[in-house]
Amino acid sequence: MKDLRIVFMGTPDFAVATLKTLVEHNYNIVGVITAPDRPAGRGRKLNESAVKQYAKSQHLHVLQPTNLKSNTFLEALKSLKANLHIVVAFRMLPKVVWQMPEYGTFNLHASLLPNYRGAAPINWAIINDETKTGVSTFFIDEKIDTGEMILQDEITIDPKENAGSLHNKLMDLGSTLVLKTVQLIEKGDVKTTPQIDSTNIQTAYKLNKTNSKIDWTASLDTIYNKVRGLSPYPGAWSTLMNGSDTLDIKIYEVEKEVTKHNEKIGSLLTSKDTLKVAAANGYILIKEIKLPGKRSLDIKSLLNGYTFHADAKVL
């Protein structure tokens, strides 16, 4: 059995589950690398990453470099004498960092690689109406998410699943997969397989304002999948034209109603407790919505205090 000295690198909640699993299985975590504290909220108070908060609670040594190539950081990293680096939801590493440990640097990625390499694999799997996804561990190389595969585990995507619920399932599945990967490395039993590219590989593009906007001319299924794939974060959005108001709204939950109609695409139909958007092959029923500067509301609560004009529409 190898005597492992592990440096863990990660920032958000997704990474905490894995670090916690390693700690609970008594692995020697000699250092934790996470993002620098960032100002957040109205008071711009410095906010510690989820990984830092957990690491501090376990009295682990934390480093928060702004530059992963700086001599100061590299010397501090070398001084930890780690022989394995584990990366979960962190940033791209320079070669000098991932080549440093004797047993390599491996990454956990929330997809079935080679599909959905990139920044937002959980969101895009749902947006693209996949029926399954999973988690993969692989040794890091010079490109993004392309290194030799170690292990994978698969999960079914529920047709009503949103990105939040799938995130939590993959977070737990991933922490178990990392543990299995570490155990293989510890025993010297790792066998890797190269990723095989093909022409139909899907990419997990970084989410931005352009690709998070709802296209109301798309099919009901496409709109439905986009909303659930972007819920609860960052939220699918649309522009609401309501009388003299032009508002960018976020939509977090919808249902679909397949039916023929003669309404213009994007026009809104309201009743006492429903808000429907006319789409190409039916209606999208909005269940949860957020107006700018307000908290998100279920549609019945919104309709209690907000009036839609007869010619209101979304673009």
C-alpha cells in the first residue's frame, strides 16, 4: 500500500462532499487549495469558499493563490511534499502543478467523458434532454477534460429533474468515485483508458446571457429542457413586454401543454392562478418566476400582486 500525501483542490459545495469523504476515510490531506475570498452581498463582505469553510472546520492547511504559476505558491505547494493531487471543481492547472506529484493529478468531472467536457456539464446534459449522465475520474493532461480515464459511474436523469437536484446526486456519486479512485492508486492497481473522440461529442459550454435566453419559437420540449437545465442557477431568462414595462425576467419552473392554438408565439394568457406562454406546438405554463429586483415567486403569488396587460408578451 502506498503512503498517500494528498493535496485537494476545489472551491464550491460540489467539491466539499469529496473532501469530506476523504477526511472521513482518514486520508492524509496535507493541503487544500481553493479560490481567494471574494466580496459578496450588499456590504461586500469577504466570502470564503465552501471548501475553505469545511477545510478550516477540519483544521486543514489552506492555500488561496491568485496566480498558480507564482514562485511563492509553487514553493509553498512543493513544501507540502504531496504525492497525489485531487481536483474537483477548480480551475485549469498549469503543467508545473499537475506534473508535480509522484502519483499524478486526477480530476473528477460531472459527465460521462468524453461527452460534456467543459464548464457546465450538469446543465447541458439536461438542456440537451439526455436520459443519462454520470461522473468520471481522469488524470489531467495539457488540454481540458481530455486525460486518460480511470473510472466512471452512470446515473439516470429523471424527466422532471432540474440542474439543482442532478447536481446533488452527482456530487454524492462523485465523492464515492473519487474514493474508489484513491483506493486504486493506493494499491497500485490503476488501469487507465484513453478517451476516444468522435464527431458527435457534446460540449458543456460556459453559460452566459446569450445561451441562457429562452427562444420561444423553439419546441415545447426544447423550452422545457432549457428551463429545468438552468434551474436554480443561473436561471433561464426572457424579456417581458407588459404595457410600458420592459423587464428581463427569470423563469425557474415550467410545465408544458401540447395543444393546437392560433395565438402568436410569445403571447401571454393569464387566469386567476395560471400564466401561459404560447409556443409553437402548445403552451408553456410558468410555475415559478422572478421579476428584476424581487425574489422568485410561485405564479399564484405573483398574480396576486402583479397585473399583466392584454397584449403582454415575452421575447
